[in-house]
Amino acid sequence: MNAWLNQMFAAGQASKGGLVRRSIKSVRKYGGGEETLVAEAKSRDFHVVKTGKQYLVMCHPGRQKILC
């Protein structure tokens, strides 16, 4: 796995089941791109949302419901 993504998924919020936010630019530059990020998130049963210029990674395997 990419070292940058490894560090991202080892961050405090990720390990506590929280939300991790990274810019699209950073993911492209350091993380290997969207496909790599999504594959790594899926391997952990996490969820990724692309919004504006950022990716939001919900670091828990629970169901998601977007309310608005």
C-alpha cells in the first residue's frame, strides 16, 4: 500500500471510526489517485464521498444515509 494512504488510515480519527478529509489534489499527488483511495477504503469496509475539491472518508463499516 501507498505510505501516504497508510499514514492517513492510521490517523487518530480513522482509527476511532471518525471522518478523514483530504483534498483531491493531495490524493492525486501523494495517494496514487481516486481508484487507489477507493480500493483501500473498500478493503476496510469504509465509505468515500467526493464533494467539491475533497474526499471524505467515513472510517466505519456501518450503513450510510445522506439526509440532504
